[in-house]
Amino acid sequence: MHPAIMGLLTIAVGVGGCIAYFWGSNQFLDRVLFPAKGPNAGRNINRANMIRPWLFLFPALFALSLYLAYPVFETLRLSMTDRDAGGAFIGLANYIQMADEPKFWEAMRNNMLWLIVVPALSTAFGLLVAQLTDRIGWGSVAKSLIFMPMAISFVGASVIWKLVYDARPPGTDQIGVLNALYVWFTGNDPQQWLTIPFWNNFFLMVVLIWIQTGFAMVILSAALRGIPEETVEAAIVDGANPFQIFFKIKVPQIMGTILVVWTTITIVVLKIFDIVYAMTNGQWETQVLANYMFDKLFRSNDWGVGSASAMVIMLLVTPILVWNVWNARKEMR
Amino acid sequence: MDNIAGSKSSLTWAVHISVALLVALWLFPTVGLFVSSFRTADQIATSGWWSSLSEQESQNPFIRVSGDQVQEGDLYVIEGQLFPETDAEVSAWGTSSREPEAYEPGAVVDLGDGQSLMVNEAGAFRMTSETDMEGTRLPRVFTTATTPPEFTLENYEQVLGGGNGTDSMAQAFISTLTVTIPATVIPIVVAAFAAYALAWMDFPGRALLVAFVVGLLVVPLQLALIPLLKLHLGIGIGKGYLGVWLAHTGFGLPLAIYLLRNYMVGLPRDIIENARVDGATEFQIFTKIILPLSFPALASFAIFQFLWTWNDLLVAKVFLIDATGQTTVMTAKIIELLGTRGGNWEILATAAFVSIIVPLIVFFAMQKYLVRGLLAGSVK
């Protein structure tokens, strides 16, 4: 069967199945199990209403538990077993082995660099664009264009930027714009930017900053709009200059949103994989944790160390997870 | 700040110019890819895309003289055109790779053995010889020529039509579509019911479940790869479309439930309570009232999930693509091309653009919903 037809069939079966489940189980509850008539009608309605939420929730909870909650514990378990020894428990041996590998520490160092640079610059650029486009006529067009990279895949963006970083032999016309400018201004030989250790990390980060700035801009732009006019007007009356208004009146009022943007981008950065995989595959000292993990899992087939590195990513995400849950609970009260 | 005397005009100009610069900076790389996908391989390899509208002066690979010889008196003559298809203008030429720019156009050059060769500006050549040239090796001509800008759809023909299977994106395009649509639709249905229960039904443990969903929002899917692959292989799903649909559904659910719940909570309480008083069942309230009212949130999530599954590489690599490579998606195909056709920018740029264009159309058509979803989805 052609996969496209299979896809359509799956939509029909999946959606139809879901609706049949919800409808059928509701009918069963109301008609058969606890019918809202007869001597116990009142009690039955109450009972049915106690069960119904769980009918509505069951498919989602089942999928969430199986696809996200269970893997956390299974990965934890795998990280403490040895696959070659038939899954025997070996405690922290995988973690110790991982800590002995220079490639792991290279990935850690690079991830920390990414964590510092990308959220900071994306947020800063986003804030800058949000502020600048706030008052000009074609601001929404400008925002739309800067937002556009959000729709482009990490792989597509990698190709786009590989063209920017492309190098041709010295003496010939450069087709990568970075080298064209570099040769034009300095007269030096063109550089293979992605192979220069340490600095190449920053060339990879540019790709993610390019993508994430639009996201930061959209959220911060809405936050800037939400600032009460009176505070800005009062500052103008008091003789504040535009920079003072921006840094001393506006930014403090949207600090909460800035923090949200920052943490959201931080999570993206922690999981960054495609860009490194597509552009350097971790060569020339550009390894990051997610790519290191992919290497271990699917190239060396070392599930123990691979799972251990996945747990490291989980550990780095945990503070944000706790903070989010805490905030959400506070909001619900 | 518009009414600060004296500083208005200069500052406004500075703002306009800096925004224009930023937009240009952000667009430049994408435009480069777009323009490159319409250029010929030769032109991409020899000049930057930003000069694609100007005339190109480039050294061409050698062309061997060929043609039918005719006899003119006691001379054997071959005449012809070096560039029959383009309007190239020759500025210099030569007959050896060491001196490719030795001669002026129009010069008649003695090649020894009684042979001589002339190449003029338009690329026409005339070769004469005192002896019969039949079966002999004719000289090579190196040219430096300016060619007018040239745009072509050939790259798209090659990438989409793809006579040879290796460059073809057509199949990968279908695969991507096959992955994307069910992986977008199914989570919406599942999540909508759950979101309604979390938003409007009272039951013990509701707050805890909401916290559970918020927590799962940030769990890296990297953790799920091995356990779920083991599970899929164990229960017989194996690698394939079914597996990738299930995986995308699972990974998309937290955001779906979170977005939809936040939206549904904001719906007016009166409508729902009136319906309850009028005797509507929860199921009727959900399908007749909540679902239609939640359309903006459903659309937001649908766009997110569509972009995410279309652009995904990791999930497809782990749960879908098997050794046969029949089901490869476009992102994975591009990675493959980066390895095998690293320098062939006409193929790479075109393949990348084919994969980018669909999300871009969706993006520009439904930007309103995307922005709305982002604003609702960022945990505040």
C-alpha cells in the first residue's frame, strides 16, 4: 500500500477511533453503567460525573505517561546497566566512563558556551527589534520578516548558513559572503570558518540566534505593548531621555517576560542537535551533548553511556522544569 | 518619546535605518539560498549570488575543438561556435592550461604542424590545417568569457523530477507529508478532550495533573529515544510510519494540552453553565460549544505541530528511517546530500528550498495564529 494512502487511512482510523472512543464510552457511562433514571437517578448522575473526567483524560494521560514519563525512568535505569552484559546493573560505571572521555567534556564546555551566548543574544536582539519596530509604520512587515526563520527547519537553516560560510580556494571568487567580505577587507586568504576550533562554535550559534530572535521579538513586543502608557508619559514629563525610558522604565516592567523568553530559549539550546549534526557533526571541537548522545546511541551502539548523557541533559533541564511547575501551581491558586 | 523637542527627526531616522539594516541582515542568507537555487552550477561555483544580476567574467573549463572539416583550396578548415547556447563574450583565450589567457580574441595563432586557430569575441572559431585532420586529436581551447546573467529551472527539474534516484527529493517530499499530516491531526483530537476535562470538569487531582503536563513540557525528547525504540521493536511496530506518528503524538501532547487548556479556561463560564442547566451532556457541551469556540487555539497548535513535524530530523531518524531508505524525509535527505554533494550548491540550495517552501507558505498564511499560540504557550 502506498504510504500516502496509509497516512490518510491512519488519519481516518486515528481520528475516527478517538471520536468513537469518546462518544462510545460516554454513552456506556450514561446509558448502561449509571443511567440517569430509575430510583437511583441522582446518585447515578453524580457517579457518572466523577468518572467522566477520567474518560476524557485517559488517552492523553496514557500517551503522556508512555511516551514521556516512562522513558525518563527507563533511561535512568538503562544508564546504570551494561547492555553487553545482558543488562546487568553496574551502578555509576557508565557515568564514570563518560567522565573519562575528553569528547564528553568538550560537549559540556560547548553546551555551556551555547547556554550563555544564545539565549542572551537572542533575547537582546529580540528586545532591540521589538522596541525599534514598535513605533514605525512598516514595523509589522519588519517583524514578520525577522520572525520568518522560525518556520525554517534547523537543517534548512544549516544549509543556508553553510552557503554563507563557504570557502573557495584563494585567488578565486568567493561564493560565501563571509569570506567575500573577509577577503575584500583584509586581503588575507579565505578561511574554512567551521574548522577553526573554539571560534567555530560561535559560527554555529549564529544559526540558532538567527532563528530564535524572531521568537523573542514576538513575545517581548507584546509585553512592551502591555506596559501602561502612564508610566512612560510620567517619565517623559520628568525629562527622561529615550534611553532612560527604555532601560529604567520599560525593561524593569517586562523583566518577568524577559525571564520567560530566556528560559524557553535555554531549553531549546540544551536540546540543540540538528544544527551541529548537519554542519560539523561534532568535528573540530564543536560537539554538544545531544549530538554526543546520538553518537553514542546510534553509532557506537553504547546504550549505557548514551543514556547517561541523556540523563545529564535531563539534569540540566530539571531546574527549569521545577521553576515552571512551581509557577504554574502558583497561578492556579 | 515622540514629543521630546529637537530629538525627534534624527532619532526617527536612526530607528528606520537600523530596522532596515536588521531586516536586511536577517533576510540576506535566505535570499542567497533562494537566488542560488535558480542559478546554473557553473555560475554558482564561480561567483557570489549577490553578483548574479551583473555580467559574469569567468574562466571556463576547456572545450575541445570539434566539427566537420571542409576543404578550401589546399586547406582543411573546421569552423564552429564554442558557446552555441549562451551569449558569452570572450575576452581572452589560450590552448594550454598553463597559459589560458595567452591570446586576444580575433588573433590567429600558429599551432605548429601547419595548423592555426582563431577564436573571436563571439566565441566563433576557425581552425585551418594543411593536412587532413580526420581522426587526429584536435586542440583544446581555454577561454575567459563574460556571460550574461542566467537563471534556470533546471535545478528544480533535477531535484524534483530526478531521473537518477539519488538527488530526488520528490519521494522524500511525499514521505514528509505522510509523516506530518496524521502527526498533526491526531494529537489535536486527543488533547482537546483532555484539555476540556482539565479546564472545566471538577475532580480531585486536577491541579496535580496540570502540573504534570507543565512538567512534561520541557522534558527533552532525547530521553525517550532508546526506551521507545525498544518498546516499538518489542511490540512489533518496528521502524515505520506508525511508530513516527505515535512518537510525534506523544511528544506533541504536552504543548497541545497546555495551550488548549489555557485557552478553554478563558472561555466565558456563563455559556457552559447555561448549557448544563439546559440539560446538555458534557459531550454535547464539548463538541457543540467548546470546540468551535476554541478554533484559534486549535489552529495555533496545529501550526506548531505542523512546523515541528515537518522540520523534524531526530524523531524521523530514530523511529522512521530504516536501512532501505525508502521512507527518508526531506531533512534527512538534505543531510545525506550535504555529505555526498557537499560542493554542489545548485543541488543543495534547491533541495533545501523545496523543503523550506511549504513551512514558509504556512507561516505567512497563518502568522496570526502562530503569534497567538506563542503568546499563550510561553509559560508565564
